[in-house]
Amino acid sequence: MSPEQQPQDQQRSLYRRHRPRTFAEVVGQEPVVRTLRNAVERGKVHHAYLFVGSRGTGKTSMAKILAACLNCENGPTIEPCGVCESCVSIARATSLDVIEMDAASNNSVDDIRELRESVAYAPVSGRRKVYILDEAHMLSTAAWNAFLKTLEEPPPNTVFVLATTEANKVPATVVDRCHRFDFHRPTVEQIASVVRRAAAAESIEIPPQAVAALARSATGSFRDALGTLEQLVTYSGTEIELQDVLAVLGVADARLLEATVDAVATGDAKRALQALEECAEQGRDAGSFASDLEVRVRELLVVQVLGELPDELSLTPEADAALLAQAERVDHATVVRLLELLGEAMEAVRAGADARTRLELALVKAAKPEADVSMRALLARIERLERERGVVSAVAAQREVTVGERDGPVGQAGEPASQPRALAPGAGPALAAEVAPLVDDPPTAPNDEAPPASATPPAAPEPPSGVRDLESVCALWPAVVDLVRSENARLGAAIEMSRPVEVEGKELTLAFSSSFLKKQAGKPADRVTIVEALRAVTGGRWQLAYELREEQAPADGPAPPQRSEEEWVARFMSEFDAQEIAGEESPENERGEQAVTSNERGA
């Protein structure tokens, strides 16, 4: 390279200097390469192509390679020489026969009219005029309509290449006039190979661990990987270390991420918040820390499911060993729950919530399920209690039963599975009340201990009653409301204002402070929904009875505000965007409603 060309070439960005110039240099996208190569060899190049793919996958580079193959002085050829005037001008984006158009800023009918006028002219020096429309989905509807006829019947020796990241926004009338090619996101190894090739060409020393971290951070974009490599050269020179990559990428300290997950797994919410505070003191944003933590938890999930560390997650021997060790000591259910809570927190942040507040809330909920009244949190609490006290949960027991053993399962140490496993010493009645809902239908007796067959089969044993005391039902009532709300928001809002007041056998009495709320929960289908939710949470079947009763004030607090029926109706109308249908209610209807109220306890 001559001294005059050196400064101009060095002024271009790294990803522009290392674009692939031939089909052989393209990494990945084998179906696209093979089809275009065959089209050039056989002289069957179509007049319009649609390249679809995410950013940085090589759409524009492929279009330029196609243009070089058609206009090379030695062509048409599948191996452009790269030294002729046409190839050099195409590589430098100065060719008069290869016109690149940014459809995002040239999306009007006037812009398309100018394009139609220029299409009429013959190529200047090459064989074909190639028009590359980047971000083609940004064209307006009127511009697409004005472009249709030219796209369908262009002048001879004209090729259109439309590149877009959102194919769903391209009209169907345009898609069916083009040959469509989908560019897939490259793998981490493919991105790493491009980074190594560029580093070798630029005399950059970078260890494999740093290349792997850089390739993973590129999230499927060759351009992002090479852009980060150029930033690293500016940061640390031509000798790049792993710590330089982590510093430039702003990745959270792996020690903090590991400590946060361990704190959640051990139920230490204080230590989890302290790790977040330490991250904030280092100048890291809470939103980026949440993203890094989500990546860490996702890696744990992948390792636990696969049972090994995949190559794409490998970083350094020390980091790999730490990841494998943490995947073994952290419970799988904790990983899944933390991942779900982080997703909910990040969704709330995108909706405008404070990132740090939402992340702290997610960490506290994950570490302390008792702070969450949802059904999912209740199950998490039960599983944690069982692990701490040596009790095997129904879910864990079910995992031990294979398909072939379902007709005759046996417990550990040869005990029949029909016998419930005793609680550990010190479990107490509270644990028994929480574990009881999990034991709904007892398994059958083992085959080797089954009684001899008789003409009359024995009667099926009664299912366990589960929770049958008022105190336990009141403690589990928020979980019942949460489960009902997930199926029926209207009914959930109605029973949220009720409370269990009496348990008599299998009959549960719910007290409502308003006849309007009692009506909302009194339909037969709604009763079935509540009964099924009670059965799922408490482990027993119930019969419901409703009554009107004024709200009781807590012993150490003021009396709750009393709401009239009109206020309850207004609240439901505002929450559910409902409309009240005017109607007259006769005295007979009022007396009938009173009769229903008095007799409903026997329902």
C-alpha cells in the first residue's frame, strides 16, 4: 500500500476495512452464498433481491460482493479480482454504477421519482447498475406504490437489492417481486473467527478468552464485534487483555454477580442488597447490573439443564469452574424463580419504573418468598421449608417415579409409597399445614403388597382433607385470591374484599361487607372457580357459604372506612371500564334478594 493511500485507508473504521470482498470470505450464510454464486455462474441473476436479517449480519456486504461479481473487469465471475478499477471503486463506495440509497432518509415519492429517472440511464463503466436500498422498510406507502412498476419491470442491466431488518413492514406486493434471502444471526464461534482474522491483519494481540468475551458481547453482530475491537485498540493499544475487554464492555464484576445469586439462594436478602449497593458505588447503573445478572442466571439455568458447560459459555478455566460449582449448589427452582422475577423487573423498567427499586424488589422476593403473597411464592416457600427440614416434596417425589413405575411406586428404603413420609423432628403443625396441600391424592399400594383380587373392588379411600382450620385458611387466603385473579380479574377483585369467618366441617363461610360484592361472587361458575382455587391451595374440597358482615377493625388500629354500595359500583366501573345499565328494582326483588341472602348459608 502506497504512502498516499495509507492515511486514507486508516481513517476508515475497522469494520469497513475488513468487510468481506468475495463469497469465500463470507462467514456463515451458506444458503445465500451458494444461491448467489450459482446465479452468477449460470447467468441467471434476478432483477430484484430482498435481503432480510438483523443488524450486522452482512446484508450490505453481500450486496456489494454481488455488484463486484457482476461488474469486475474479469467477470461476470464468482471471484472478483479486487484490484481492477471497478472492484476498487465498489469497495470504496465511489462507483457510479453501484448506488447506495438510505431509504430511511429518502423515503418520499419525490425520492423514488428521482430514482426512476436515473434508472433509465445505462451503466457508466460496468455491465450492470446495482441499486442498494438500505433500511427499505422505511419507505412510505406512497413511495412503495410509485416504486412497484419500476421494481417489476426495470430497464435492462439493472439490479435492485433491498436490505431490511423488518421484513414484516415490506408490502407483500414488493416481496413477491423479489427473491428473498434470510440472513441468520452468526454464532459466537463465527464472530470470534472474524475477530481473530481482523486482529491478525491489524497485528493486534488478543488472548482467546478476550476474543470469546468480545464475541459474546456482540450479540450476533459482526459490526458490533469489530467496532468493540477498534475501541479496545484505542483503549489499550495493540496488546489487549481480558480485563481490558471487561472494563470497556462495562460488564459487572463476576464476583458480585456470583455473590448476589448465592445470597438469593441462601435467603439472605440483606447480602443481596449489599452486593447491589457495592455495584452502585462502582458507578454501575442498576439497569445494566440487572441485565448482567439475568445473563448470569441464564447461564446457570443452561448448565443445570444440559448438565455441562457449553462451549459458547466458556470464558476462562477459573470462571468456568466457578460457574459449574454455583450451578451445583444453587437449587434449580431458585434459578427459575430469580430469572422470572428479573424479567418482570426489567419489563417494569422499560415501562418507566425506577431500575434500582425494581431490582431490589426482585431480589427481596427471590430471597424471601414470604414477602410475596402470590401463589408462586407460596410454592417456593413450601419447597424451601421442605429442603430445610428434610421433607421430600410432592414434586420431587413425582420426578423419581418413571412412567413404567406409576402402577406400583415404592418409597425409599422399601417403604410403600401409599404411606406418607413422616415430617422431620421439629417440623411442627405449621409445616404440616403448609405441606398438606401438596398431598392431594395418595399413590396406590405397591404391586408386591397388593391384596388378592376380589369380585368387588375395594372402595376408594377418601382423599386427605388438607387444611381444615380457620386460622390456616385465613393465612392462605391471599394465595387463593391471587390464583382466582389470574383466571378471572373481576372475581378476584370481588373476593379480595371478603374474608373467611367460619369453618364448619367442609363448609367455609365468606363474609362480604357489601351485597354488591356478594352478588359478583355468587354465580355458579364463580363459585366453582373459588372452590377449585381453594382445593389447589389448601388441598381439600369445600362448600361455600356467603353472608353479609361489617368489616372488623383491627385491635390496634382504626376502623376501616365504610363504603356504600354506590361506591363499590363506582370502583368496579373505574377498574374494569364498565357501564351501569339503568333499571328499576321492585320491592318484590328486594324481598327475594333478602331471602336468598338468608338462605345462602345452606348453599
